[in-house]
Amino acid sequence: MDAVTYPDKSVTEFINSNMIPVRVRSDHKPLSEDFKVKWTPALITLDMDGTERHRTVGFMAPEELIPSLMLGIGKAHLERGEFSQAIPRFEMLVSKYAKSGSAPEAVFYLGVAQYQSTHEPKFLKKAYDQLAAKYPKSEWTKRASPYNAIK
Amino acid sequence: MKKLLVLTALTVFYASILMAVGSEAQKQETSEIQWLTDFGTALKRAKSENKPIFLDFFNPD
């Protein structure tokens, strides 16, 4: 991460502008025990109350780390019911980083966030349709498969 | 008088170079991730700035 990803200008700008970055050793007490860290790098997004909302383990290239962090930020806002802040994060990830590993999960949570903010089931169906079309083999497509029955 | 003018021009020239170098150094400094190491401080800032925390556990070895 130190050799490739963190020196990347787009990564630096994204993190400094959108998040509060904290870096600690993997043997830090009590944090490593509190967060049950077993392998590094463990990259965790916490919401503003310190609750974990997203985690990845292992190296991530810049083009994967930024969408992963976007996903974490979106999930942090979604869990707090802040739909107006969550939805644009998911939308931007889906449009700008469609080929990233985080994109299918973002499509799923975009549908969830839109449904929760409007109570319109059509958004869940739309999420499934998009997942089935773009990411047919994704785990998130399977998880969204019940939404295919929505009329 | 001519020498004074030349001296003044040179002083201004070198001062502007030094300012430019300083400005560039400052840019490079802020182009790094602004890591915190204290979780309590991060939590306070996360709440006050309404931003999520990015927590990186790294292996120093």
C-alpha cells in the first residue's frame, strides 16, 4: 500500500477530502483486539460513531481502493438513514468504477437505499435487473434474485 | 545607483525563487495522506466534520 496505492494522487485527495484517516500497527492494543484484526492490511470504514460498516483485507490498487472506500462511506450513511448522502456515493461508484470489485455491491445497496428512502419496490427490481445484466456471476446478483419477482 | 537597482532586482528575483520552492514543498507536504494515530482524536473529528473514519491496520515488519 505504501509503495503503490497511498502515494497515488487520486487516492490521497479522495481520502483527505472525504474521510478521517487513522493508521495503527496491527498489534495496537486495544484497537487490534476491538476490531478482531487477523491479517493485514485490514482496511476498515467506520461511521461517525466509530461503528464498523465496511472491511477489506489485503492489498488494493488505487483503482480498487477508491471505489471500496466510496462503498464504505455510502454504507456508513445508509446505516444512519442518511439517504441523500448515501445514494450519490453509490451512484458515482456504479458510474465511474463499474469495473471495480465493489461495483456489484454498490448496485445492490443503491437499490436498497432508494427503496428505503421512497418505499418504491421498483428500485429493488431495477437493482436486480442491473446486476443480472452487468454482473451475472456476482454474489450480489444472487442476493438480489428475490427482487426479480417484483412487478 | 545602477548597482543598487541591479542588486534590488537580483534580491527580488531570488526571493521569488525561494517563495516558489517553499510553496512547492508545502504542496508536496499536503499531498500526503494526513494520517492520525490517535483513535480518540479521529472519532472526535469524524463527529464534528460528519466524515467516516478510514482505519488502516498495517504490519510494520
